[in-house]
Amino acid sequence: MPTHLNDRVPCGLQPVHRRILELLSTGVTDDTIAELLGISRRTLSRHVEATNTRAGSVRRFQMALYAARNGWI
């Protein structure tokens, strides 16, 4: 399982969103992320959507770039 890549937590970013970003950045599938976090795929989708909105992105790739550039992961 991936470790935390950075100890800084951006203001307002929920720990679950940060963990999802970390897992996504390692290439883990949505099914595996949901299982690891003990949530449904639908709940995972809602968290990803919320993080996309916060980053002002449309695609996951854009979200990942934003997260990396702004210290979210």
C-alpha cells in the first residue's frame, strides 16, 4: 500500500480525498480503492467528483496535475 507522499495537508482537503489522490497516483483501480477505503464505488465517484470540482478540473489527469503542483499529494 502506498505511503503518504507529503505531510502537508491543504486547508479544506478532506483526509479521504487526499488518500484517494495518493492511491490514484499509484495506478490502483477504482474497485481496489473503494475496497481499501471500505466505501462503495458510487461513494468513491462522489469523492473524486468533489476533488475535481475543488481543483477546477474536468479530467482525472488535470486533477492529478493540480494536486501534484499544489502539494495535495
